[in-house]
Amino acid sequence: MNLKESKIILSKINLLFENLLVDNKVSSIERDLMLSYVRQFYDEILNDNVTSTVSNIVQVDDEIEEEEITTFVPPVVEKVEPVQEKVTYKKPVIIKIPDSLKDYTSNPETNNQYQAPTPPPPPAPEPVVVPEPVYTQPTATQEATNVNNAVHVNIDPKFAELFEFNNSNDVSDKLSAMPIDDLKKSIGLNEKILTINDLYDGDHRLFDKSLDILNSFSTFNEAKVYIAENLAAKFDWTSPMKVKKAKIFIKLIKRRYN
């Protein structure tokens, strides 16, 4: 009996058995491999030629471990084909309608005997009352300011059309000419974005700075000179693409000094 060979075979059996415990299932290849190891181990036991001692077995333990690693064949997992369940279809059951219900199902007038109540109409919206504008007689100081604003200022003639406005007695025009205290607060967000893009070429810093300067003026004549020399000339407000928007913006600025 070759103890060295027997120990190698026994180690293979143990290792294969541990793998079977992990997978928790045995394939046909793994079963045949286990039977082969058992037969080899059985043949070694029947062999009467003892060629090794216990001391030799201890010396070759390391060699056995290396041989186990190199000679181990990993188990092959069989591909399990899915089992298709047989689906049985039952013959549909035909339900006969009693004669007492045939008249009800065939007569549409009977079906419409019950109708859901019609929901009440929504309440009418409350009328919005727009207060009429109140106009006060200008004081002497205001009249003097208006006269001062009417004084002619020397500006480039090509910018004169920007400051020409049509006088109208319409209520809408009078509302749009009401005085304002702060230019920054009187311009909405959308109007601000459009003005910066159309008249300031996207320069929002210069837009904010120019409104601060215009708020500091006391008369529209001062604002005219500043607009003509610093804004209209720089951004070409007299061009056909900008002149209409520029006049609307200047009309809003003029309300600051009304």
C-alpha cells in the first residue's frame, strides 16, 4: 500500500466533497469524478506493497498540497434547461340571460332611467374695479420745474428725434405719463432684460450705473445731455432697429422728472 498516493487521493476526495457542500447539488460529472477517486483509493488500500513510512509522509506534505492545486479539475456545472409548464385553457362558460332581464338590456330608455345630477355652474368671478386716476393741480414749484425742463438744450440734431413725443389727452397716455420716484423700481424684470439686450448690448453693469446717474438728476434737460452723449451715441440708438425701443425707454425716464 502506497501511503503517499493514498493520502493524495483522500485529499482530493475531501476537497471535492467540500465543493459539493458549497454548491448544495451534485452533477453527473462530479459524481463520476467522486467514484473515480473512491476506486483509486480502494485500489491503493488493496495494494500490499508498502513503500513509504510515516516519516516520509510528513516530509512530502508540501508536495501533496502543490499537487492538489495543480491536478484539481474544477467541477463543470450543468446547464439546466427551464421546464415549461403546461398551460391548460378552460372552455369559456356561456351565461344565459334570463328573459326577465332581456327587456332591460335591450331597451336603452330603461338604462337611462337614472342620471347623475348636473354639477352647479362655477361662481362668476367678481368684477375688478379699476380706480380712476386722480389728477392734482401742479404747484408753483412743479410748474417752475416743467418750465425748466422745456428750456432748449444743445444736443446733436441726429438725436433730437429720440426726445420727440406726441401729446395726447387719452387716459392711457396720461397714466403712462404719471411721475415715478425711482427708475430702478419702475422697470420690471422682463422689461429690464429686454432693455439691456436691445439698448445696452447686454452690458447690465452700465445699465445699473446709468439708472443711478439718471436718478440723481433734477431736470430732464440734464438727462437729455447724458443720454445723447453717453448712451445714444455709444450704442447707436438712432438705428432703425433700436430707435423705437429707445424712445419708449426715454419716455419712461422722462416720467422721473414730471
